[in-house]
Amino acid sequence: MGANTSLPIKRELHSISSERLPWAGLLALAMAGFICILTESLPAGLLPQIAKDLGITEALTGQLVTLYAIGSLVAAIPLTAATRGWRRRPLLLVCISGFLVFNTVTALSSDYILTLAARFLAGVSAGVLWGMTAGYARRMVSDSLKGKAMAVAMVGTPLALALGVPIGSFLSSYVGWRFIFGTVSLLTAALIVWVLWKVPDFAGEPAGERLPLHKVFLIPGVRPILFVVLAWILAHNILYTYISPYLAQTVLANRVDLILLIFGITSIVGIWVTGMLIDRFLRGLVLISMAAFALASVGMGMGIHQPAIIILGIMIWGLTFGGAATLLQTAVAQAGGKSADVAQSMLVTAWNLAIGGGGIVGGILLELFGAGYLPGSLFILLIPALLVAILAHKYGFSRGN
């Protein structure tokens, strides 16, 4: 074996045996997640501006989130399964390049249908990206650091919600929503260079170890986790997608950027707490997070005319949601074992089905009952999910890694 052939293997063995976190590589994955969540969530913060510019209703603008989710939904499982044998870094670069192309199209398009198509294809890129990110992060470190590595790789999610979306919402009043999407494209171009420079490469899954999809789905613990993902993230997205119309019913109507900032900052705190405790208290964190979110949703619904109650509810919501991706991806990775990437793709499918469902169900509730009824609908979804997580203690939601 020549030196050029052995070099990637040496790097892989070094990264796995190291007891220190490979910060540069993990933060590159976090940046990919940041761009992914920013691409997904920006329309929620820019809803009025996009609707006015494209000449459509806010409910139709909400479908920009829905089409993104549908793209991830239809792509995650088949494309993740089809690319199991690919080396990880080239596949990561293909996904990131998709964001560069389709966010640029979104920034330039004045046609609603073309914009929907770009959003759908960006969602396809996201579906494959999320299917591989958790496994990628876990392969960079030793067993004792897998939980912390995932927390670092997932930090892009709350940072996007804490900084990207509210800053984008604020700046759009001055530079326009198209400039915001163009800026995301520039960040994506920089990330491609970063990945080529600092992210290690890994081999794909050997052909002989690839379980059929239906057998991965039947692995004990996978199905309860997927149900919890579906209910929890659906509840989150019903409110998050239509946060602007909800706040319009309150005295905080003109402070969407501030509310999103509060949500994002508390989400960062939430993922920090998750990173510290996940290796010992995975199941407890899941149960506490969903229960607290359910109570916060009741408070936000009943206290719609009380700013302090709304802000407290937003803070609890952020704290509980910040670690959700890390908690759920860790749980499904544990349950999936050697088929973790395919199990992750199923999680991505459930996650994005919930995102799409949030746009559709939230839009229906908004049109039929008004935004004030959105928080109350969350409680109905969260209680069954909480019960499933309690009952699934033997498999999917174990105590730790």
C-alpha cells in the first residue's frame, strides 16, 4: 500500500483515537447545519416582505417552508440509501453546493413557481445532509466523546435561529429579503472552501453491511423515536412558521426580530445543557423538554394579551427545542447501530414531514380560527409524544450513549 493510499486511513484512525474534539471539522458541520436551518427558516422571519414582493398571501408564502420540507421528505431515505457507499466528504460537498445554487435562484427569482422549485431542490440537499451529519460527527471522535461531538455539530441549528433568522428579519427592512438570501449563498461558498481544508474524509458503508430499509425501520426503538420526532417537530413548526401572525395578535406585533432572538439565544443555552448532560440523561432530557414545551404552549395560548407570559413561554420553548436535534439524532443513532445513517434519513423524513405539516396545518388553523389558536394546538400533539417517550424506555430513549 502506497503512502498516498494510507494517508486517509491514518487520518481516520487518528481522529477516532483522539480524546480531543476535532473542533475545525465539527464546526464545519455546524456551519453546514447553520446554513441548512437558515435556508429552511428564513421565510418565517421574512414572511410579510416576501409575500408583498411576490404578490401572494402570507399563507402561500408559508408554503415556501412547506416545499423545502417536502424536498427533504422525498429525498432523505432514497438518496441516503443510494449514497451509502459514497465517501463522506464528496457527498457533503454535493449537498452544500446545492444550497449555493438554489439559494442564489431564490434570491434572484421573481416568479412564485420558480421560487417554490428552488425551495424544493434546496430541501433535497438538506435531506441528504441531515441524513449524514450525525454519523459524520460521531465518526470523528472516540466513543466517550460522541455525545459532545454531536452537540457541537448541531450547534448551527440554534445559532441560525438565534442570530441568522432574527438578524435577517431585521436587516431585510433595510436591504430587502433578496439580499439576505444572497448573503447565505456567499456564506455557503466560504463553507465549501472550509470543508475542503479542514473536514476529514471517511469511507461509505460497505456493501455487505447494508440492511434493507424495512429491516432498519423494524429495529427496536427506531419507530417510537420517529413518532416522537413527528409530533414534537410538528408542534414546533406550527407555531414557528406562523410566529409573525401569532405575534400580530399581541402587543409584541412589531418585535418579531426580538422574539426570534430570545428564542434563538435560549436555544443555544438549551443545546449547551444538552451537550453537558446527554451522555448520562438522554431520556430524562427528552421527557423534560417535551413536558415543559407543552406547558409553555398552554401559557402562550391563555396569556396572549400578557407580554411577560409570552416572553416566558418563548424562553421555555427555546430552551427545550435547542437540544431537540441532538437528543433525537443521538437516540436514533443508538437504536440504528451500524445502520445509523439510514435510521437518520428516516428521522430526517419524519422531521421534514413535520415541517411540511406545520406549514400546512398551521396555515389551515390560521385561515379557519386565527393565529391566537395556534399555541393551544401544540398541547394536543405533545402529550401523545410524551407518553410514547415514557413507554419506550427499553429501546429508543435509553439513559445515555
